[in-house]
Amino acid sequence: MLKSSVTFTQFSSPLKDWPGDAVLVFVGDADANEAKAAKLEQREALEPYGAYIDDLIQRGDFSAKKGEVFRVPLFWEGEAKNLYLAGLGDSQKADASVLRDTLASALRRIGREHNNSVLVSACSRLAVDPTSAGAALGEAAGLCGYSFDKYKKKDEAEADERFVLKEVLFPAGMFDPKSVEQGGIFAAAQSLARDVANEPGNVINPPILGEVARRIAEENGLTCEVWDDRRLALERMGALLCVGRASTTPPCLVHLVYKPTGGRGRKKAGKIALVGKGITFDSGGLNLKPSDHIKTMKGDKTGACNVLAIMAGVAALKLDAEVHGIMAVAENMPGGGAVRPDDIVRARNGKTIEIENTDAEGRLVLADALAFASELRPDVIIDIATLTGACAVALGNWTAGLFTADDALAEALSRSAARRGESLWRMPASDEKIGESLKSKVADLVNSGGRYGGATFAAMFLSEFVDKGIPWAHIDIAGVDFMKEESGVYSRGASAWGVRTCLDYITEGGWRA
């Protein structure tokens, strides 16, 4: 069962009674101005550190700029060993996202500077409600220390930089304890997705990912069924099969199910289907990717890894909704058995597809998975995929694309993304002219269109495999799935962007919007 990588403890005594490794105090610009005038709010509550904070600000050592972190070693017996100040910048604009990222940066440094425990406080009441602040604390503490270094030999120099933070204490009035705990589970789910997504293609191939899903399902009380290539053929999943047929490791489809036990008095439990693209390595197939684009293609399975982690999170949170997780898994390789441009394949729902480009493979595996998801008759379908470079070009590396014709679904997902600090931008889900390029002269559809509008083309292609009347959203994470540098709650490598957004959507009952 998922659990946070750190322990959270509610602390009700004065700061001066905490003799642990570190105290972290947040300071906004208003607090800094008061300190300069020697009128720092809640001075008594901050004792014995109020005078230190006054002096540091008055001398100009610390300015409370957003993201600034300052350390003061303490040597007095009975006090904490280190005092850390973290700047929030403009206090009026310090929303939950600012707090989350500032917490993550500060806690990352604290954990790397040999502190096993920290007590978190603030100069004055945060401009964020305790529920949002608690979620931010739980997520930041659980995510900031993540690293994927299992294959690196640890030397003494690296050991000095190792993240050692294991316990976070907090005052209940500032951070809601239940929200802190929930945030920790959200973080654990995202870290799980990162762990699997970061594995290289020689470690995680389609059959192995199926086995990983079985293990995680067993650990978290989920039902899991894995369809191998023989079963895929019987199930008429020609689009998924064609993508993986050149690989020495055959494709598979993973179906995870969570069903709630009992209820909490909600009017409707609901049924949600999550669909994830799981290309364990994407060479581009016969339309081989150039060398500067083929790097990091182990991350083309992130959508499926996210779905796996979301399912584990749903089980850990014991949510009331029935949730289905569907992972379409294949390795896209060149070879004598590879699908060719001009080939025609038939998807599960009977529609035929002319292959224009073998590097437009993600939409093919999703086509069969979405058709299968539709047969479950859910209240909503959400797919998440590293689908198009066009979306990354349009939105950059910090915003994912949201494609849906359902306004209520778009608003609910956007609210969830905002609560969890994951930027989401609604993109055109249809276009008459782009729609014309979906048509093939020899089949029902073609899998790739022209150069322009590629992200919308892909979304429109996917819509052909979702039954009419089922609310559906496609989230394109191609630009945000891999981070080159750490920032806020994100570490280098796979980001697992969207895990917390989708968990929030399910937790908050977004399908009822």
C-alpha cells in the first residue's frame, strides 16, 4: 500500500521546545517590512527565533524574495540545530502553488544538509487556507527528495548530498492534518509513476511492465488482468498489435480495477476509466526518429505509468468511485516484422486505419484501449499520453494540453490541476479543416496528417474510438513528462505530471460537475 516517504507529526508546543535538527519559517514581504520596523507579527510565537529573523532582515542578509532560502546554524543547547528562512515574496500572491514550490525547494535543501527532521512554521498566518496548505506540505515533503539513482555507485562526495529528511512536524492551525496525510499519498503515487517511467527500455519492456502492474495491483488490493498478444488478437486489437509486432517483446494490455467497499453516503459512486499510453521505448519504427529525438524515449510509457500510480493512489485513499485503469503497452521498433507506411490495420471498434507514419504509434495503441474503455460504459474517460511534439511546441515544457468537447469536464480537470499546481491549458478538440485530413482514400482513417495542427489532429483521431455520449478528455503530456533540471516538486527525469491532477479529480468527484 502506498505511503509517504516521510513521517508527518502534528506539533502543538512552542517552537522553543523543539530540539530537533531544523526549524523552517516562512517569511513574506509584509513580514520582512515589519521586521525592518522591529514590529514582526507573532514575535512571541516565534521565540526564540524572532530576534534572529529581525536582525537578518534588517542587515539585508535575507529579503523574503520568492524562493529564497537562508540558513542560520544554531549552537545553543536545547534549541534546534538549524534555522531556515524561506521567502514567499508578495504575501498576497503566495497561493498554494507558490507555497508548494517554496516548501519543496526549502525542504530539498534541508534534507540534503544532514537534517533528518524539521518543524515547519511561519512568521504570520499564511494566505492559503489550512486545507490547501496541508496538501501542499504533504506533496512537497513527499516529492522534493525524489531521485532515480539506483544504478549509480555511491561515492563519499555523493553521500554528502544525499536526501535524509524523514520527519516533518507542523502546527495544526496552519496545516490541516488530514490534508497533509492525503498530500503525502498523492506524492507517493507520483513517485511510484516516476520510478517505473525512469526505468530504461532494457529493464522495462511490455511483458515486464505487465508483471510490474500485477505486483502493484496485488500490493494495493486491485484486480489486474493482462492480455498478451494472443489474447489481443482474439480481442480484435489490431491497432495495438501492429505497433508492437517488430519487437522481440510482444505488446500487452493491462486492465486494473478498483471497486470501493461500502460507501460514505455520497449520492453516486460513479465509474471512471483512465487510459494510458505505454510505449516502453519508441524508436519511431520504420519512420526512425533522428538521434537527437530518440534520446529519453524510454519515457514514452509515462502515460501508462501514471495510470498505474493513480490506481494505487485511489486504493490507498479508499475512494468511493469505481475506477478502471487501462494501459496500452508496446515497444515500437524497426525490423522485418514492423508495420509499414501504407499498411491498413483494423481497430477493436471495426474502423480501419491507413498507416501514414509509423512514429504516430501512440494514437494507435490508445485507439484500441479507448474502444475497450467505452465498452465499460463509464461516466467519464480520461486518457493521458506523451502523444505529440506539436503540443510541446505550442505549450512548452511546463504546461500540458487538455482536449475535450465537454465544458464541465474541462472545468473540473482545470480546477484539479490548479489545486495541485500542474499547469493545464485547454486546446481545440476539433477543427473542420483538420478533420478533413483524417480521411483516407483507402481506409476509414489515416493516422497522421499534415505538419500543422498536429495535436488537434491526434485528439480528433482518438475521438473516433470513444463512444458518443461518454464525456472524454485527452491530456497530452509530451512537453512536461521529462524534466532536465529540478524545480519545485519536480526532480530530474520523469515528472509523472498529471498523477496528482487526476487523483484530485477523482477525490473531489469531478465527474459530477
